[in-house]
Amino acid sequence: MGVVNPEKLSIDMAFHARMTSGQAEDAIRVFGELVTRAVADGHTVELPAFGKFELGKRGNGEPALRFVQSNSVRKALKS
């Protein structure tokens, strides 16, 4: 198993969403920026059937991005 980098993810996303790989790469980058900004502002970002991103804390009290997977993701990972 390897790492799926943004370039590989954008190729797959572009194919399935019928957009160019450049558009998909931009969408992935912007998505990350928007989620980070929303969580930094104290919001939870919830994506049905995927999970939610929220503000968490590390053991030392430092803020961290926390991801909580949905039940459907949990089930898919067990398969």
C-alpha cells in the first residue's frame, strides 16, 4: 500500500466528477483550506456518509484537527 497524493487523487476525482485534473486539484486544495478555516473558527464540518472534522486537543493541550468517521466509513473499512 502506498500514499495517494493530491495528483493521483485529482486524476481519479476529475474522472468521476467529469472535470479536468487541474480543476480537481484546485477543488481538493480549496476544500482543505476551507475545512481548516471553518474548524479554526470553531465550526464542525460534517460530510454525510463520510464523517466530520472538528477542533480537538493534543495531549499537551495544543489545538489539533480531529476527524471522526461516519458509520458508513467504519463499515466500509471493516470489509
